[in-house]
Amino acid sequence: MRYRLSQGIGNTTAHLILILFALTALFPLSLVAVNSLKTHREVVKNPLALPQALDWENYSEAWEFGHFQQGFINSIKLSGTAILTVLVCSSLAGYVLAGKKIRTWPLIMIYFMVAMTVPIQLFMFPLYYVFARLHLLGSVYAVGVVLAALNLPLAVFLMRSFFLNVPVELEEAAMIDGAGTMQLLLRVMLPLVSPGLITVAVIVGLQSWNEYLITSTFLQGQSNFTATLGFLSMNGTYTVDQGLMMAAAVIMIGPVIVFFVAVQRYFIDGLVSGALKG
């Protein structure tokens, strides 16, 4: 009886802490959404108050001034390029490293570990020189490959941990049945590590969507701006209208929240299954 009582108190305390964390995370987002429907004067007067009238014009003006239509298209191209590149490279590398199919696999693991600690700022000038010489400044797909290279070391570590969870007997059985390397990888191994692919895709997609330093350096020209750059370009020009800026913020973060809510179950399952063995 005493054990059940203490267990119930512990569960209640844990739920209260989680609710507190959830409110802490949701309050700023809710405040931004409420202020996006208010005029600049109302926001400045009392940002915590409810709007007197719903001002939906903030969204139409923010959509136009932030060039979000083209920005979302560029963000999708950028994130899609990074995700596809990382998934292909990390799944192949993770499979090889998990199976220790090459003798130098410890050196490769050390290389990826060191690569995760090197800041991108060290390569900005050489990359800019290469981009300028190859006439790639403003190319969304080229920048997507750069973002894929930045996210590749972490993705390789994650995919390797997922491949380690696959029993060796399944691979041996498929090879005995006559499956080639590509058939083994595409029809047997990748379906088994699909949670890992989803996890990597979510991590890379969110980081690419919110990227600022690299995109602001290499994506020159308004037509090549992503949604993030379009929002930040409004700072200084429309920052005097806080209601407009709040509406632009909702437009920018809304798709990210919807996407993460839609895939959060697969994302969490992937993290949990990948942590079982590494």
C-alpha cells in the first residue's frame, strides 16, 4: 500500500513537471500567435492582452513583404536536397561501418567523430571561393549539398547504431538465398532501419530549414532566399510594426510545428530504438 502511494506521488510529480515544461514551451508560441492578430499599437501597449479585433491583414502583408511564396519553395528545395543526400550517404556508410566490412573502419569512425567538432566557420572562405569560381552562388541545390556534408557525421553515427540492431542472421539468410548486395540493402536492411531513416530525415530537415549562416552567405539575391532569410530580411524595414513581424514569425514556424507534430511518433520511436545498441 505504501509502495503504491509513493509510486502515485512520483507519477503525479513527474506529470506536473512535464506540464510545467510544456507550458513554458507553449507560452511564447501562444504569445506570438496572439500578437500576430493585433495592431502595432496594441502590441506595444500590452503584449499580454487579447486583441480587440482580429487583424488578419498582418498575414497577407507579411506573406507579401517577406516573399514567403518563393521562400518556402527554396526552403523545400534546400531541405530536400540535404535530406536525400544525407540519407543515401549515411545509410551506405552506416551499413558498411556497422558490419565492419572494411579494415580501416575504426579510422573512419574517428574521422567522422573529429569532423563533428570542426566549426563550419573555418571553411567559409574556401567554400565561398569555390562557389564563386564555379558560379554556384545563389544555387539552392549546391548549398543543400554543403548542409548535407555538415550533417553527415552525426547521421552516419545514428545509422550505424540502427544497423547494429539488425540481427546478423537476417543478413546471412538473405545472402544464402542468393540476394546480392543491392538487393540485401534495399529489400532487407533499409526496411528494417526505416525508423532511423525517419529520425535522420527529421533532424537534417529541421536544421536545413532553420539554417542562416551558410544560406545568408551563399544564397545571394532575393529570388534565392529561403523562408528564414525572407523573414530576417524584414528586420530593420518592418521591425517598427510588431504585429506584422509576429505574423511573419507564425508563417515561418507554422509549417515546422505541423511537420514535427505529424512525425513526432516515428521520430521518438527511432531515437529509442537507435539508443538500444551503439
